[in-house]
Amino acid sequence: MALIYSVLLIVAGAVPVLFFAGLVGWQLITLFQGGGWVPLPALLLFSDPSFAFVPDLSWIWRAGADSPPAALWVLGRVHFALLPALAGLPVAALGVLGVLRQRAERRARRQYHEDRLRRVQDYQREERSADTLDGRREPFISALTGFGVPEKNPAQRGARAG
């Protein structure tokens, strides 16, 4: 379930980034075919849009003569799809980190299982030596409890520490 959530985060973060890339690609094609750059400043979001793909956000704030000049200058220079794309990058990064964490947990569980089976097979193949008290070849201390692998007997945790 956590893997599905991580993949959905990747998709949700990639959509605005791909929208930005598509618009810039369309602008470049228009530049080379038509000979002119089509400006798409963020100011289009807050005025009456002339393109169908530009959402109308004029209900939030309408750019006009009484608007602050600094806000008009910044919104006139920034591409309108850049801000959602910049917001989508950390969302997609969170999704990628979630997928990588799930992969590491799966690898740790598989390694734990393979190591356990290898130790059992090693113990069965070799003779018990008389120099150890219980016949063990190596001690085993699991460091995988942080990955959700349960301890064999959690009640002994306090007895070992004390």
C-alpha cells in the first residue's frame, strides 16, 4: 500500500513538471516555425486569459492599474507553468524516496531470510566442535529490527540490557 502511495506521489509531482516542459516545447516549436516567441507570463493567470490552456485565476486577484508594481514586474517575467512545476518537484522527490525506502526494506528482509537459511545449512553441514559450549559457530545479532523485522523474544530485551 505504501508503494502505491509513493507511485501516486511521483505521478502527481510529474504532471505539473511535464505540463511546464510541454508548454516550453510548444513555445520552442512556435519560435522555429513561426519566427516569434509566444510569451506566457504568470500575469496571464490573473488577467483575462487569451489561451484555452491558461487557467483563469482572476477570482483570486485581478491584476490592474492599482496593483503593486513589484508584483506586476515579477509576474510579468516568470513563466506561468514554472511555479506549479517547482511545487511538483519536491512532491515527486518524496515519492521517489518512498519507493527507494520500500526497495531497501524488501532487500533487507530478503537478505535476512537468506542469511538465516544459509546459517542453518552451514550448521547442518559441519560437525559440532567440542570447543564451544553450545556448538554455535558465530553469534547472530540482528540489526534489522528498525525495518519491521520482529525480534524473536521481545521480553528478553530488558533482560539482556540489565
